[in-house]
Amino acid sequence: MKIPHLLHVSVLSAAFIASEASCASGTHNGGIHAEKGGSSQARVIDAAFDIVHAKITTQDRVATFHMGLSARAGSSKPVATGKLAGSRVFSYVWPTSIDSSEVGFEKEAGILALAVTSHPDFDDTPLYDENSDNNPSNDGDVWHSHWVVLQPNEQCGKGALGVVDIPEGSKPRLPKTWPGLPILLDSPGWDPVFNGDTVEVKVAFDSTRPFKQTSFDGVTAGLRVNRSVHAPLLCVVDVMDIASGDLSLPGWVNH
């Protein structure tokens, strides 16, 4: 699927591809490098979501999704509201050119992205007990991973993206770990690892095919559940930073 420039973010600071660049914790090699301060200087960005580096590397069938931030990766989470409608989601996201069918959705369903999210007002990982309290339905605030399929959705805002809704009565192909929500979202259980100013997720695939000629980007964003809890159910409403500056997916796996 062709990836459009969708988010209408002004590129006011340079982002570039390089073999290595310096950051707070040392040197990041390969991938996409971005200057501190975010892809738009029109706002002050929380250092926990200020991307300085994003890359994807592989070993055999396992891909490592890596993101470097200015500082304190994972230290900021949404404030609980006590209700699902209108609740917020904070996320670290790697949009990719991997076809959605590679992880269990229909072919060419939209933009496949790996997301690490936190949202205290609901739990969408029913198979896992992330906080180890013997209750798998109360740990949405613990950082966890998802596959999401995104498409442009004007109902989310001009030029905005939303997680693809599943129309009532339709039965699209879905991953085995789909959490039951009426959107193209999977809860595969890959644990994110936060280490100072970085977050990483290791993801196993059935083959190495998805890694060939695969491009990606890095995004930090806020999402919101529709206040009516109807389609569109989950919209991208606050793009904090984009590694490339323009969502052009300039990064290449293993480069």
C-alpha cells in the first residue's frame, strides 16, 4: 500500500539518515536520526516522546524495533479519567511497509504499525497479566505492545489517521491474539523493554520474508477513544514527534 503524507506536520527541524549520531546515552548506529526538539518547533515536546533515533534490525526471524528518546522513555503516561469514552492512549509507534497479512490481518488492509502503548482507562490485552496481580483485565496502564492497522480517516480530523474499524457484521481475517475490539488491532504479547532513554521490542515472525525491502518510520503520538465509543473507535489525535519529520518511511530494516 502506498504510504501518503497524512499528518500535516510542518517540518521545521531537520531529520536525516546517517550511519551514526550522538545522543544522551551514547551512539545510535543506523536507522533514522532526528534532532532533539521534535519535528515541529511550534510546541514544546515532552523529552519522553522526543525521538532522536529509530531503527529496525533483524536476526534470523526476530526483528528488534528500537527507538531512542531525548530522555526518560516511558516515564509519561495518560491520566486516568475513569471511563472508556474519550480516554487517552500514549504510544511509541513504528509505521512500516510490511503487508498487514504478515501478522494475521487481511492483505493490504492499511498501514501496519507496531505500537507500544499505555492507557489506564481500559485493558486490551485479555490474554496477559502485565502487572502480575492475577487479574488480566486491569493492566492497560502498563506499557504493552500491539499491531495496529491505520488508514486515513477524516472523521478523526483533517489529514488524520485512525485504527481501521471492523464494520458490524463483517468477518475479516484476524490474528489469533486479536483482543475482541471492533478494530484492526492485535495484542501479541511482545514485551517492550525500557532502558533509560530507549524502548525496544523483539518480535518473532514466521519467516524472514517481511524484512526484505521493508521501510519504516518512528512516531510518538496520543490517540483517543471516540466519546460515543462508536466508529471511528480509536483516532490518532496528537502527533508528538515523527523521526523523519514527514512520515515518509525513509528507514530501511538492517540499514
